[in-house]
Amino acid sequence: MSTNHEFLQQTATYGQIFSNNEDDERKAKTTLLANKIIDKEYTIAFAGHFSAGKSSTINALTGDDLLPSSPIP
């Protein structure tokens, strides 16, 4: 498994490639990704079937009723 430092190095390499190719859009996205790595900012996504327990799981993880959940859709 890669460490954040290794991932940041890889991201910087890609950023340099995009910069060399004047690909400003991908360079900007790479910079945003690098900043998220540095700030240790992560995004977690939950996907699943209707009424599969996604909201209940998120509520349990946060310890708060952030999302509506019900056994009846």
C-alpha cells in the first residue's frame, strides 16, 4: 500500500507532466488533489440498493441522526 508521501510524489509527477503539456485543466485538478492529500482531507462515498441501510450506516458512524432513515421507504 502506498503512503501519503508516495502518493503525493506521484501526484506531483503527474502535475509536472500536465504542466509540460500545457494541460491547465488537469494540472489544476492535480493541484487540488495534492492539497487534499497534504490536508488529509478524504471523501467517502456510500452506494447501494434502495433501502439497503446507507443512511443508517452513516448515522451510526457519525453518532448522530444526520440523514433520515426508516424501515419503510
